[in-house]
Amino acid sequence: MKKFWIGLLIVLATIAVALVIACFLYLRHPLFGELPQGERLARIEASPNYVNGAFQNLMDTPFLTEGATQLSIQIDNFRAEKGTPRPEQEIPTAKTDLHALDPNEDIAVWLGHSSWYVQVGGKRLLIDPVFSDYAAPVPGLIAAFAGTNLYSADDMPPIDVLLITHDHYDHVDYPTIMALKPLVNQVVAGLGTGAHFESWGYDPARIHELDWHDTHEVDDLLIHATPARHYSGRTFTRNQSLWVGFVLETPLQRLFFSGDSGYGDHFTDIGQRYGPFEWVTLDSGQYDPRWAYLHMNPEQAAQAASDLGTDALTPAHVGRFTLAPHDWHDPFERLTDASEDQRYELWTPMIGQAVYFDGRAQAFESWWQTESEGQ
């Protein structure tokens, strides 16, 4: 009997060592990117937003709310009554042919979650593109909703600027980034994020890294990096690159993309500095009281839109992946209710549907109800 237990311990120890070695080797895969070094790190260390060896938020932002732990979250999720975190059928979509668009037409096309194709000021931009079937470093985890893999790199025209709000996997997808490389002229991202792109073979001269309130000019287009309330990291080392939102400003348009962000006073400041806006798209999904400081719930997104002084709002961080236990359609329904009697219009395009910024009247259906009511 003693020999049996000794043998079992040896087998378990061997398996444990093998798993550790496998994890170590997998973490060397290029998809994890690189941490800033050398001159890039020196520039980061000179930023007022980099303190004690890491980037900091403008206001205190605990990763989890008081009393919540990673273990308690897993236990609570296991015990909780299961709702509809994923649609059971394909959701409605409307695929716009991006190659056929007039490049001088100001337009945005939602590609799902936080991914956008944008034309403004005669420039083509791509924001946080994720074309893979999943939003995690391990294939099969965080799978995309059925029917939402509408676009690939082959569907993209030449891209003047690739904008990256932060380096999480649902915003920076390694296979997508590699497939887009021949199409991309410039990359604009927060400080430190360029280390990933340089390691992936992007020309360092075409990578532009911004601190909060820095501006990058592309002819008549001004790209302003703005504060967000979040965090960064593709491995266990966090906050070595800066999370940002983006203001796109031309003589005719002012558009805002929040990136991932909890609610805070920074939205009022952004509105005062760069607004008023014709249109904003705000983090409105994957919220939970246990990480309430990192993502806005729909009511907070409505308040942020009001703070920004926008004419129109579209939800983002929704409609393609499940990263929180709320019903997948909950953000749309709650944001619709929260937007009643607001000064802005709520625009809710389907994935692939175009949004125009030429003043035309636009109508958007409550497309999520078609799928959610059938469940």
C-alpha cells in the first residue's frame, strides 16, 4: 500500500512539473508580446502617470471591490442562477462592404465588441480589431457569439492608422494584428504598448505612443489620447503600458472612443477639453459589482455621455464576447432605459451596420430583442 501512495505521489509530482514547464514554454509564445525596455522604458518612467514602477489611474481604482476575491468570484458564479450570458442563436448582422465605401465619407462601422472601422477626415482607421473566434490567449476560451465573426483582415481596405486603447486580449488579438500588418501605415497607442508591436515586426518608426492628453497629427486629423479608468497587461505583470481613450478631431467632426473604463470625473474633463462631440462610443458592458471600478454599467455610461456633451451615444464592449455573468442583452436594454429624456440620441447599430456623421436622419432597430425574446 505504501508503494502505491509513493508511486501516486511521483506521478502527480511529474504531472505538476510537466504542467509548469508547459506553461513556462507557452508564455514564451510571441502572442504575449514584450515589456518596455531601453529608451521606451525611460520615456515611460518620465511620465507623471507612471509611479512606483507602474502606470496609475487618476483616482483610486481597486481591481476588485471590498470583500471580493478571485476565489469568491468563482464560487459565486458557480452558485448563481444561470441567465443568458450568450445568445442561443446567431444575432442579426449587416455586413457593410468596407472596400466599396467612399474614403472621404465620414462613417463608422461596428465590428463587434470594441472593434471599429472609422473613416474621418479622409483617413481610414481601425480601432481595437479582434477578428478571431475567441478573446483569450488560450484557443477556445471566451468564444465569440455565433454569427459575429463577420469580418477578417481580407475585408479591410488599407488602414492609415491602427488605434489601440490597451493591450488586453479582447482589444489586441495577435492573429488579427499579424494579418493586418501589410495594410497598416501607422500604429497609435498608449505609452508602452508599442513594445508588443515592435516585437511582432511592426516598423518602430510607424509606431506612435501617447501619454494622456498627447496629440498625434495625421494631416487634418488630430488624435488625442485621453485618460481612462482601467488597467493593462498580457501576462501576470500589470500596468506596464498605458490604457487610453481616443478623441478624433477634424474641422468637421469630434468623435470619442472611451476604450475600457470605469466611471469617473475624467469624462467631464474630456468633455470640457475636447467636446462637444458629435458621437461617442462608451464601455457599457461586461460590468459587475465585484469589479465596479473597471467597467461602466449602462446607467454610468449614460451619465458619462451626458458629462461628455455628445449628440449621440453607441454602446461598446458588448455584443460579441461574454466576460461577465450578466445577460448578454442586458446592456442594450438598460442603456435604452437610461437614455430616455437625455439630450443625446442612442444609436444601436448591428455588427457591420454603418453609422454616418453627415447629419442624415438615422434609425436603428432594437435588434437584440429579436434574438433574446426567442430564448
